[in-house]
Amino acid sequence: MPFGNPLDKYVEYRNKPVAQAIGTRFFTLLEVEPYPGVDLRPGEKVELDRESKIKRIIGRISYDDLTSTAKDNLEGIVRKIVEENEKVFVDFFNKAGPITLKLHTLELLPGIGKKTMKLILDERRKKPFESFQDIQERVKLSDPVKTIVDRILVELRGEDKYYLFIKPPRHKIGPGTIYIGYLEKVRHF
């Protein structure tokens, strides 16, 4: 938004350039201020270092704060991040464990019920999964990337009490909220 966001919760950014971004490590939604004259394109990857196009991070935002354009682009961007970090998410399929006696972490992924979960557990006991393609072939999960992406989107929207990958939005933290924090446990990506 090169001319600001008239609906921004921060008054000073209603008429200044502002961009909405997502972190590639923990899927944190952010609002950032680019340097004057910098043109950012939707989906562009921008490093936050000395050579950055970003002047400063304004703050963390929730899914509801995203513009309609940002919401439209979010799934594709999350998919790209997941694909670029395949090892981390394949590792999730190899290491995910039970949450309670009756609920397994894998069951929180959209499209995975008891039967598919059991098949994943049986297959990973034989040999750890090596890629999304390996998962797809051995478990017959049509699109493991989409399964992970859909779960991350559920968490970004704050639609479940369990958070496997992202920190719960502040307004969603309550006595029933359970943060598993898988990505914090695997710092290698």
C-alpha cells in the first residue's frame, strides 16, 4: 500500500507507505514500513537485514487485520514457504506425537483421521519419510503440502484451540488454548 492503509489501527500509517508481510520461520503476520520510494510486489521475499527494503517493523497483526489482497495471496505464499522448507515439514510427519490419550497431533491436520494417522505411523516405523512425494506415495495423501498449508491457515485465522506451528494470536490466548510450538522445537530452518 504505497499510500498507506486508511483502515490501519495505527493512525500514523493511514497515509504512509505500509506493507503486510509473513515471517518465513514462524508464519508471524506483520505490518512493515518500507523505505520511501521502495516498491514492494505481492509475494516478494524481503530479507530483514542491513540491505533491506524495510525501514522498520510496525508490529504483529492478526489475520483479521489483513487487507483483502493480502488474504487472497496468503495461501500461495504460505505454500511457497512450506515447499521451501520441505525437510522441516516432512520431519513433522516423522516425529509428530500424541497430544492426549485420544488425540494425536497428526489428526489436527485437515483430511487426516484415525485411519490415515495409523497408516502414517505404520509407514514411518518402517522407514522415515524423506520427502512430500514419499509421503504422497506411501500414505496416499493426495497433497501433503496442502494439508500443512491448510493447517497453518486455520491457525492464522485462530479457528482452533491447538496451535502446532504458529504462536496463538494474543486475542485468542485463553485457558483452552494449547500451543505446541513445533517450529520452535526444530530451529534448523
